[in-house]
Amino acid sequence: MDLDGRGGEYEIFRVSKETEDLWAEELVRGLRSSKKRGREALGEYSAAAQLSRRLGSAEDRRNCLFHPLRAPELDDVTRLFMLSDSFRMAERAAAEGSLSGEEAEAYLAELDAFSALVIARAENGSLSSSEDYVMREFSDPEYVSRYLTELRVKWTRLL
């Protein structure tokens, strides 16, 4: 549970592994109902992505993996940032043998649909962004397209 470099301080409380697992499960399952936006949502997702590796539930890992593609209540830029955490989680899962080819293909299909919508919004200047971001890279439609294309290529390599 050393997510923010405070592991030594955390150790003092001697939290059981069972309690940690319960907290991790609650965090991952809470993503769907979270009201956080922008950087707060990104931080919550990053923590959940890290913790989901420790969960025994394939369903929780899958929900966390697909969350950026299935969270239309979040702004586009937050979801784009989340995709890099999602890919890192998928890389680890693939290395451990817990990411099936079917799951990777399903993700690619959803990524393609998401990409088409986001690229179109970027091109017409309607890409949504939380107030707490300064959109530099993602304000450029070419950058958005390149970013999503490169991500798709990386995903294809996992197959």
C-alpha cells in the first residue's frame, strides 16, 4: 500500500492483508460511482490500477482496465490520460498471463470506437477537458490522433 511513498509511516498501523485487499476492491469497484473529475479522477484511477493487480477478482481487474473507455461521464482529456495507465496494467497482465487474447481484442474494439469519437471532437475543437488541466498536447488534433494510433499499435503487440 505504498502508493505515495509513505510506506514506512503506513507500516506503523499494521493493517492486515485482508483489510488491504478489501480497501483495494472497494476502490476499484467505486470507480463507476465516483463523482471525482479531472486530476482527482485520474489520481483515483491510477491508485485503482495499481491496486487491481493485487486483487484476485478477474472481474475487478477487467472493470479497472476498461474504465477509461466506459466512463462517458468523465471529460475526454481525463480519459485520454487514463488510457496510458490502462495500457501499463494490460502489459503487466499480459506478462503474467492473465490477459486473454479475447480480452485484448475486445479492448481494441472499444478503443477504436472511442478513438473515432475523440479524434472527431478534437478535429472540430469540441474535445472536453476538466477545468484543472492546461490542455497543451491534447488541444492539437494531430497529437490526439497520433497518441491514440500509437496506443493502438502497442495494444496490437499484446495479441
